[in-house]
Amino acid sequence: MGKRFGPDLLHYIDRLLGRIDDPQVPFVSPPHFSSQIFLTTETSDIEALLFAAKRLLDELVGFLRARGSGVQLLRLHILHHHRAATALHIGLLQASRDAAHLLKLLRERLDRHTLSAPAEGIALHSDAFVPLTHEPDDLFVSSHAGTESWPALLERLQVRVGSDAVKGLRPVADHRPDRAWDYCAPGTSGGETSDAPRPMWLLETPLRLVMRDGVPYMEGKLRLVRGPERIEAGWWDNADVARDYFVAENDHAVRLWVFRELTNPQRWFLHGIFG
């Protein structure tokens, strides 16, 4: 049999029959943190809950440091007597094991939540861990000490007003100005942007310009200082445009983004304003 099927089959049969050792790789459960504290008396005071939460967070941070990890999702359960626990979820944009920052997020969440009943305890759970390569401590105080990072600010805003109310913007690979961007989750990357000058402020609906002596007028005659940038696109989704865009200035040195229709009667419109 060994000549026909090779030695691996014979070894497999010997392991099944117990003739030779069959060592197995031990099962290691995924890391999970779970801890709870019962209060000495029922309370609805947020400061009392945060005091207990700080102890749980300190325990969590020690758990994370031992594993070189950070957390991206916290599940706080507020325990009630003879009632179902109140579950509060807090998500982070970036993994963290900063106890002070996590406590701030918990405070924001608790400040905006009305307890259905007094709490007799709290529990903290998490299994959304991400490896952290390092978390250096400066020997000297840096020039940025005391300032809040951009991800930390976004996380606080999401906890305060809700994740759906905090959005980012990303470029979309479309030449049409009103379709060249889209909402996204903060920090999400998008497509390439145009190299042509584009204003940050676009009008929701282009404003038709008055013509005087054959020149577009907006608080004075407009001088075309750059262009044209021709955009002909959108035939595939029935939202086609055919325009020549220009950077223009009026008598007050205000820079505007205007376009002329390529189809008759070739009207002029204001579409954006440069800052």
C-alpha cells in the first residue's frame, strides 16, 4: 500500500489507530474583553457611572497593552434591577487604547442618553481589536500637546450627533462638476480629481447671467482670465452637458466660475465662486 499511495496514507492510518502520536494544534479562542462592576447603590448619576467606567477602561487598557492592540468598538451595558440592560455602542475611526480619550467618548454618549431606570452596575465588552505597532511617549512635551487629533474630533462628533450626521466628501471620476463628488464615511478615499481649477463653492442650480454688449455681466462686466475648459459628458445616464467653463473676474476682483452653453442659444451661467 505504501508503494502505491505513498507514506502519508500509512501515517494517517497509524494515527487513526493510535499506533503513533497524533499531536493537534490547540484551539485558541479569539481575544475578548468582558468585565463588569456592581455599584453599592442604584443610581442615575452620570458621574457615578463614569467613575465606575474609568475602572473598567483602565482594566481594558491593560488588556490591550499586553496584546499590543487597540480597540475600535466598545459595548457598554448599563445593568438595571429586574430590567433588560441598556446597550450603548461606541465606534472609533482609528484603533485606540487611550483611556482618557475612551472616557471622553463614553461621557459624550452617556450625556445624551436618558436612562430608563436607575443603574445597579455597568459592564464593558469588546472584541474588535486591531494591532498597534507602537504608541510612543514623548520624552519632552511636543508642540502639539493639548491639541485634539482630527480622528479623535470626528469620533466625538459621531458620538455626540450620530454617525449618520457626520460625513466626509470624496472625489468621483466624473467631469461634470455637480457629479464629481459624493458623500462617504470620514477618511474614505475616492477617485482622481481634475487638474483644472475648480471652486470650493458650487451653486446648487447654475444662475443665468445677464448679457450686456455681448459680454456676461455680474456686478460689472466679466473678464475671462482662464479657459475654456470644455466638458461634454453624461450621455450614458441622460444627464449630458455640453459647456465651456471659464474663470472670470468682475469689477470687484471677485473670481467666478462661469460657463457658456455649447448648444443654441449659447447662454451664460454662474456655477461657482472661488474663495
